[in-house]
Amino acid sequence: MPEQSTAAASGDARPIVAQAASLVSADASRQSLLGELETAIAGHGGRFPRDSLRRITDLFVLAGGRLSAEQVAVFADVMGRLSAEIDLPHRAEFAERLATIIDAPPALCRALALDEAVEVAGPLLARSEQVDEDTLIICARTRSQEHLLAISQRAALSEGVTDILAERGDRRVVANTAKNSGARFSEFGYSTLVTRAEGDDELALTIWARPGIPRKHLLALFAQASDAMRVKFQLADPRRAAVTADMFARAADGIRAQIRARSRGFVTTQAEVTALHRSGGLTDKRIRQFAHAGDFDAVVVALALYSGLSVAAIERLFAADYDQTLILAKAIDLSWEAAKAILLMQVHGNGRPAPSLDACFATFRKLKPETVRGAMEFYRSREQANI
């Protein structure tokens, strides 16, 4: 017994192989296999663990799926002991090979996947089907960014793993995880990705390109995007241009709604204009006065009350081209003088080149009732749609 303990402590696998005799069934092929295993170890006398490990791995692969669970455990123990005796480059070579073996010993794969050296752990973290989720989570929480990068390359990633990668990973890890089509994300994971994408155009584009990302997270992504980034989104996938434009509009709505909610001035103006409307005092002349004074909030609230559209929808129209303003003014029976005052206020607010007022007047006069009715129906249906 003392002799066996000493041998085991020194990495000599012969006692472990001898133990296998009691595990071998009456099947001659299995007895032969374990005999070869013992010969492979004994032949080197424990002096050349690298060669022994290579030979034993060959035997394991040749055995295919014919080994019992107990015999797989023996192989795992032997290979684990020998791998601990070889230098890093050869241990990494062994891990690389082990990662390609579909039925490799699970316990050994998990142990090597947690190795501090990414050269050893990396191949198993990236490709081995025998590395379970618990091991991936432990590694993601405790190991280096290189380990996390290897995990991000797996063919499939669960929400529990991507939560950690998105939060703890560096830029390379997060970008690689976001690109991984086999990665699943939780609400927390998506939210974290969007937060990490702020100021990172490449990551933002990667997130945008992911199929199936929930709309609310796209809205959050677009809300923090710069104008230049918005153009990149549209160019990235022209087929989604309409969706992109709608998302930007809705994201902008959300931002403006937050601004309005924090603005005491807007709340007061909204209350005053609403009261004026209820009393019959919100006339064409009063709207002109609001526009001449540059009172954006009052004009927006007034147009919303007249049209039945939301304040957000009116603000969206103001951000569009001038024809939209003319259509809205015509639809709610404003005079040309009121429409012109609103146009001039709009020009001052958005900084775009001023339109020709003569051309605008001609357009305003030519607008047909069915045209403006159709436009208003479109505005209302777009507002009600949950895209």
C-alpha cells in the first residue's frame, strides 16, 4: 500500500491502471484495451509522460464509445495525472486534441477548462461539448479576459453565461459575444449590451444586426445613437430602412417625452393652452401669436389639440420636411397666415434652409381635402401601430 501511494503522488499511473482490472468485463476487447493501457504506461516506466499521454489518448479515441463509465473514469484519471507532469506547450497540445473528441472524459475536460493558462483552457472553453454550463459560469466569473474571449466563441451560449460576458468582459469579449448567432441573451444581457454600446459605433452596429433583439432594447440603442450612427444603421441594412426610421422616431419620442416630463414650463404651457382650447379661445389668431412669439411648446400643444394627434406625433412632424407642416395646417383648417407663421418658427428651430414661401403658399392652396384626410389617417395609424 505505501508503494502504491508513493507512485500515485509522483504521477505514475501504473497503480491506477492496475485498478482497472477489477472494472474490466468479460469482453475480450475491453480486457485487451486495458491491457494496452497498462503496457503503454509501464513501457515508459513513468519517465516519459508526454509520450504516454499521447499513446493513451490514441487508445481512448480508438475505443470509440465502447468504454463503460468506470473505464472512462480510469482513462480520465490516468490522462489527468500525466497531463499534470508535462510542460505547458504539450499540455496545450493535449487540450487542443481533447477539445475535438466528442466523447472525451467530461471531468477531465472540465478540469482543464478551468486551467489558469488560457493556452490549455481555451480550446476546451471554445469548442468542447463536454464542458458544462456550470463550468463556463465559474470560468466567466473568475478567469482572465482571454478565457472569456474563448467562451464567447462557443457555438451556443446560454443566457446565464452571456449575462456575465456582457457585464464582465472587455470590449473584445462583448463584441464577440454580440456577434455570436448562437448566443442567447436575457433582458439584463440585452440591456447591458446596449449600455456597453454607448460611444462604441462598431458594437452598436453589431447589436442592431442581431436578429430578434427586442424592440425596447433597439429603442434604447437608437436613443443614444449620434446622427452619424443613425446613417450607419440605415446603410448597414437598407432592407430595414423603414423600420430603422420608425425606431429612430420612436426613440426620439421617448427622449422628448422625458424632457417634457422634467420641464415645468411645458407642463404649465400645456395646462394653459388646454384650458384655452376648452373655453373656445384657441383660435387661428392665437396660434399665429404663439408662432410669432416663437413659443414652440404652445404651438405644439395647440396643433395636438386641434388634430387629435399626440404631442410626440406633432414634434415628429416638426422634425420632418416642411410639406408635413403644410398638410397638418390644411387638415385642421388653419389660415395661410397661421401656416406661414408656423413654418417660419420651424425654420428658426431646426436650422435647415428656409423654403420658398411662394412655393409653400402654392402647395398649401393646391392641397386637396382627400389628400390631407389620407395623410391624417396615416399619421394616426402610425401612432397606434406597435412596430
